[in-house]
Amino acid sequence: MHKIILAAAASLCLTAATASAANIVETAKSAGSFGTLLAAAQAAGLADALATGENLTVFAPTDEAFAKLPAGTVENLLKPENKDQLVAVLTYHVLPRKLASNQMLAGPFHVRTLKGSGDRTLAITKNASGVTVDNATVVKADIMTDNGIIHVIDTVMLPSR
């Protein structure tokens, strides 16, 4: 009888361990379309925070979104002397809380981003045609991770200041 209980308990533990999702960085890496975002997060010193932070929402631009920026923009942002500007751009894409699509209000509303450099808010609009965040369109929503949610966007959002 004890062997059956122990086997059941061990099976439960193994199931719980394998049911765990990956963190935001691991999930983005496995998707294969966020290489530029991950390189930028690494250069800005934010990759660990995205991997270990709790209850985050990331509006993640794809590699194609970064490619739409004017020529030289990404390379310029990745220079060590522009680290503060890179941090400001990246933290503009992150909310310090989980925000799933079913929690988004109809019509326009504003949410506060991480405070990388000053108080910043994103304008989110949800309507029958989908969700936009500032000038970006959410192309895939609600990718759940261990430590937050990823919403894939088609445009890199640049803070106004």
C-alpha cells in the first residue's frame, strides 16, 4: 500500500514539474522571431529582469518590426553610449503587471509602463478589429509564461521623450 502511495506522489511531483511553462526570455527564444528584441534586452542589461521578474506583460516586437525602423536605428541603439535610450525604448514595451487580452477594456485606455526613465503610459485600444498599443497592432495575444504574458506586436514603439 505504501509503495502505491509513494508511486502516486512521485508521479504527481513529476507532472507538476513538467507542467511548468518557460519564463519570458525562454519563451521568446523558443519562438525564434525575437532575436533582435533579445539581443537588445541583453545589451540593455534587462534580459535577467525579464527572465526573473514577476507578473510582467511584454508587448514584444518581432524581428520584422525592428526591421521596419529606419536604417541604422537598431545598431545605433545597441551602442554602449546609447544604453539609457535603449533601456527607455525597451521598458516602454513592458508593464509591471499581467494584462491578458480579456482584461483589456473596450475602447481606448492607458496603462503605465515600467519606470525606466520617467512615468510613461501606453494607449491601448481594443475594438472589433483587434488591439492596438500606441501605433502597434497586437498580432498574437496571451502567450502565457511562468512570470508573465507576451503579446506579439508588429511595430517597435518609441517613447515620445
